[in-house]
Amino acid sequence: MRIIRGINAYSEKLPNPVLTLGNFDGVHLGHQAIFKKVVERAKETGGTAVAFTFEPHPLKVLAPERSPLLLNTFHGKMKLIEASGIQVAICADFTREFAEQNPEDFARRVLAEKVGVKEVYVGYDYAFGKGREGSIESLKAMGAALGFAVGVVDAVLINGIVVSSSLVRDLVASGRVDEVYPYLARHYAVEGNVIHGDSRGHTLGFPTANIHTANELLPAFGVYAVRVLAGGHHMDGVASVGVRPTFGSGPVSLEAYLFNFDGNLYGKHLEISFIKRLRGEQKFPDADALVRQMHRDVEQAKEALAGMK
């Protein structure tokens, strides 16, 4: 997938662009349904499947105090969008000036003139432009005047619940990671590089990889059964999210202990998929009590991972 950073970097005319607009945080089943429609129509028309998104998230610019903790890094979001079959991702630089565009100017200058879009598909609740004044109906009217068609993709419901980024955020933030899979069609994952820690895990008999991640949203403090992707290989393990209260607490950390692994991971890029929460974070009376619990955690994780999707 080709990634174009900034509207000014877009100078060519793609063949028959079929486009969707949105933030797409989480790339959940609702987003995937829209991407599927865009890809299908691009194939049918001999066109180009395009996702138009914004960086950073608009609320980080307009109302930082209300900005959610995002489910994906930019890299992670692009990887998931590419996996959906999108051919080109246009990432507009979201600034206050960009936000001041009224809906008509955005539709004319960006969609019609700059991109030359032929068809636009949006989700059922889409709004755009200054103050989110542009509605789906107004976008359809603008499209009719400017020469592009507009289609709407219905909400995706799982057991009667509308799939949304906020729903997934709430589940992850509360540690209910095993409930996320139906809404994402994958387990929730974060990515990052392995850095040097205090090596306490080695002294306890559980050498852990300390992960520095750019992901904003970590699951609730606790211990999780995880599957880790490193260098194209999957490994099972246990991960801890928290402040290590048994040793006096500290900054929030993410550490993973991988089963049957004794190699060097320093500097490696890992993707940690959270499968199931085993317990909340606890403060133990001493290191021996912690080690006994860690042995139990490993056994419970192996049971959970044996039946994972």
C-alpha cells in the first residue's frame, strides 16, 4: 500500500479513485466493512481503493482534553488498513487551519479537485468539515453537484451491539481483552521495541522482555496470557502491565515472559497480542510469594493459550 503524508504531497491523478473517509482507529469490523466495499467497487470499476484519514487524531488538535487514548499507532493502523486491501492511504495533516474548512470547500477542493474521486463510501454516522457540519445527506448533494457518487455502509452489529472504537477502548481499558476479538476479528495488540530493564526478572527465574511502546492504550493493570510476534515467529507467554508494587512501584511498564525462549531480544520489535486477563496487579509480601504466583500464572496462561483462536 502506498502511503501519502499530507495533501500537498498528492500531485498525481489516480485512476478512478474509490475512497472512504475517517479516522479508523482500531480498524474494527465496522471499518473493515467499509474497506471491503471500497475494494470491491475499485475492482469492479478498474479504479483505485483509497482510504483518506487524518494525522494526528482531530481531537488531539481541537480538544486535547477530550482526545481518546488511541487503539493503534500510526504504523499499526496503516498495516491493518493495508491488510484490508486498500491500495493508497492519504493521511492529511490535521491542523486548526484544516479544521476550519467548511464542508463544501473540503468536498470541492480536496475530494473533487485534488483527488478526483469517483465514489465515496462512509459509515452510517459520518460527519465532516468545520464543526462536523457536513452530514451524509449534504455530502450526497455535494457529490451530485461535483461528479462523484456517495454510498453509506451500515453499522456492523455483534449480538445486537454496534461495533465502535469506543466500545473496544472500554473493553481494553477494563482488562476484558478476551471480549475484544469479535469486534476486531483479531486480538488486541500493542507493538514496541525491547529495551534494557533492571533485570529483576532474571534474578527471579522469569527473564522478561521490557517493551517500550508508542501505543497509547494499554490494558488495565494486571497479568495476561499473550501471544508475541517477533521476527515473523509467534511465541506464547505471560505479560505484566503495571507499576510493580511489590518492588516499591514505579512508572507504568509492559513486560513479557516468553515460554521456552532463551535468546536475545534487545532492540527487537515485538507485537504483543493480549488473549486473556489472568488477574489484576497485586502487591506481594516478598519476592518468594511473587515467584510462586508467577508459576501459577504461567500454568494458567498455558491453559488459556492452548484453546486460543
